Amino acid sequence: MKLKRSSRLVDMTEYLLRHPHQVISLSYFSERYESAKSSISEDLTIIKENFESQEIGRLQTQAGATGGVCYMPSMGCEEAEQLLERLQEQMTRKERILPGGYLYMTDILGKPDYVNAIGRLIASVFINEKLDAIMTMETKGIPLAYAVATQRSVPVVVVRRSSKVTEGSTVSINYISGSSKRIQTMVLPRRSLKEHARVLIVDDFMKAGGTMKGMINLVEEFGARVAGMAVLVEKKEERPKLVDHYVSLLKLSILEQQDTLTIENGNVYEWLSESASLAVKEQP
Amino acid sequence: MKLKRSSRLVDMTEYLLRHPHQVISLSYFSERYESAKSSISEDLTIIKENFESQEIGRLQTQAGATGGVCYMPSMGCEEAEQLLERLQEQMTRKERILPGGYLYMTDILGKPDYVNAIGRLIASVFINEKLDAIMTMETKGIPLAYAVATQRSVPVVVVRRSSKVTEGSTVSINYISGSSKRIQTMVLPRRSLKEHARVLIVDDFMKAGGTMKGMINLVEEFGARVAGMAVLVEKKEERPKLVDHYVSLLKLSILEQQDTLTIENGNVYEWLSESASLAVKEQP
């Protein structure tokens, strides 16, 4: 189809947004629109400037015969701040405190606009990391894991508490829950992860970190590697966590006796500014 | 920010894609770009033509003081056909047959590009329906439900097999599994669904339809209404299904004794052409 610049811009924007972290050759666009590569390059410059000024991601172009363009979604600090503020507002209600020191988040995690924004923020933090899979524990982490995976175009693997008939043969490990000190089991289908795969672990909630530690062990059991860890909410506990070097978006304190909770920002800003400064260094 | 048309087109496309089924006033865009509403209207005409020729959705504009624009994602028949063909290719391997007549789909459902495309196709079928929530059963249906919900900007409610500490008070019902004839339980947090809400039920797999029938009962228990049902794969069974008037993307036959399976298209095309013809009728 022969298109004018204005139509090309609409179509390319849509195409790039739907194919994040995939290198698309200039020839592909050039053939798709029956336009010269030089025109395509100009289009991409306009899109790149817009994406960068709106802080919705980087557009990396590679020159040469194998040249192409790759859209890497990210979230600007301002949007991240607004998102965390809105989440804090939503979460800071004492009716949300559940027995056992948990927080009722089902309604928030049910909303795709929150979930997808959280996914974009987590993807931002790991924008410079090579990732082959996103891992999570059933069931609340699943939507967050898919939201990150969508931004990265990599598959999700879901760890379960017991093996299911619909999953074929599985690998299982035992781990000790950090809070309850009970022995628990987690399983993953044998075909889920390849050796040396780089895995980002994503979860909704972290208390002592026992589940996260279990997932690290499971990744290692497959000969794969943990490329990063991110949780939406970490709970402030008196004891140190069983894992470190993880990203948290929010930090929760509950005083159960007094029925009060406070929520503050986690460490995500430190991580964000680190990944942004890395990007600046890498660019010529 | 004052933007040129080319930059406005990029930004508006991105904005519309990220806010499906939400009415955005022309004033919003007009203020955002410091441009006259007449320019915005021209931009929208370009975007509308492109979305329609690419069959990625409708752009409905409402005139007048409360006027605005609403992007309704859909999938063209050609893209739908390609998607179903690719899914069939992926699924038609006898190693996928699991004990009990199930199909191993974990790898396919792990890939966000498949999941999001399936979500877009299901959203297409129900493009003319008013929807307030997407319901699914844990755990395999969850990514599909979020993929549909993202296209519709409505929340997801996840039915569970047992109540969890992190969900607060719940409503539970018993139902009889269509295949195993056993009594099973399903639960949903009390705060999940409002009375009169219009619910689309989405699931990955349907054998006899017992789970689907249970979810219908659960929706009614909340005084809500089933606006539609969609499954990725329905299994051909000798007995008639326990539910009818559902959408299926694929239809599976397994001959367990001979270790063979065949997959054909479900009834989704009939539904798609019906929703498309409705749209034509509604337009002036």
C-alpha cells in the first residue's frame, strides 16, 4: 500500500508500539509503504522525537544493511511518580488490612490500566537487561508478569504450588516460607525454561522473601539465571529479608494491633535513575 | 506543548491505543496540543481512515459540546484467520495430548503476542456489547481475561477454587464438573461484582461446560448478568455441552486410544461477521 507521510506515521506508531523490543528492518517498512528508506528514516526521526519528549520509550536505530529500528518502552519519572501516588492513595485505607498482615489488593490488581502501567514501570527499570522470560508465582503475580512480558515480548512462566494435569511433567522444589517457617512446595513444567535463560522474577507482594528465594532456587535448578527481581509491594518487617538486590515499587507498614497502615515509595526510583544513566552512557 | 501535525498524529495514535473504549473529548486534545479543534478533527480523520483500512478498530466521533472520540479495538477477518491458523499449527502435535483428554497449552498461553492477539479477537466479537467486567477461572484463563480487559478498559474478576487469606470475605457456590461429575467449589470475593454488572466470561478450555455453567450461576448469585462467553479451545465431546451460545476460537478432537488430535476453527467467524454487520447497521 502506498501511503502518505501522515498515514505512515499513524501506522508505524501503531506497529512499533505493538512490537516492543523487536528489531524491525527499514526494508520492512519501506516495502510495506512502498516508500524510499530515506523517507522511512525521516518518519522514524519524528516518531523518535515524540516518544522521547513524551518519555514513553526509546527508539533505537541501527544503521547499515542489517539496519533496523527497535522500540524499547519506558516510563518517565513524572509518570512514575503519579502512578505511585495514585496507588498509595488507593491502598491507604485501613479496611484493606487482612488477617495475617496481608493487604487487600484484588480490586487494584483487577484493573488493567494500573496493571499495565506497573508493567511499564518495571520494564523501564530493566530496559538495559537482556531478558528471556518473566517468572511469577500463581496467582496474583500473573497479570503483573504478563504486563511486563508484553513490554518485552518475552514469555511468562508461572510457578505453581502443586502440579496440575494440564502442565505435563514438572520440576518441584521445597522451600521454607519466610513468615510462617513452614515447608512449602513449588513446581514448574519441565519444558518452561531453557538452560542459561535470563529470568526476571515479578511478584505482587513480598513479606520475608521466602517465596522469592524459592523462585531463585528454582531458576538455578533449571540452569538458568536470575536477571532481576521486582515486587509491587514489600512489607516492612523487623527481620531482614531473605533476599536482596530487588526492586520494590511500594513499601508497606502495618501495625495490626492499632489497625493502621502506612505506604511509602519503595526503592524503584534509585533503580530507575540508574538504568537511565546507563542508557546515557551507552549512547554515542 | 505546541506540536506540528506530524507529531500530533504520533502522540494521538499512542494516546488512543492506550485508552480504548474511553471517550476522550476534543477539548482534551485541543488543550494538550494548543491547537484548534478543527485541526484536531482533521487529525482524527487521518487516524480513523488508517485504523479502518488496517482493520485495527473503529474510531467513533461524537459531535457537539460533549463531543469526543472513542477508539474501539477490533481485528479484521484476515488477521483473525492468520492467528487461528498459527494457533492450529502450534497445537496440532500429538505430544500435546495429556492424560484425561487435556491439551498442553502452557507454552502458547505463556507468549504475550498470542495472548494479546487472542484478547483482541475476543474483544472484536463483543465490540457492540456494553461490558462492566471480565470474569475468568484461575489460573490459565487469567492472561486471556486481562488481554480482553485491556482492550475494553474494564476490570477482571478471578474466580478461585478455594478462598484465600488475601481476598477478604467471599461468596462460594458448589457446582458439578461436567466431565468428572464431582462436586466442586468456586469462590469470588464479595467486593468483586456489582449488582446489574454486565459480565463477559473468558476461559482457555471447555470440556463439558461444567465450569462455565458454574460461573454463570456465580454471576447470577451477585445479581449481575452474563453479557457473553468465550473460550479459546472447546473440546468436541459426544454429549451435548452444558451451556450454549458461547464463542469458541478453536475446536479440538482427541482420540486418546489412537493418540491423535485434530483442531479446527470454532464458531468465532459466525460471531465476528454478526458483530461487523451490526456495526454497519448502526452507522448512519
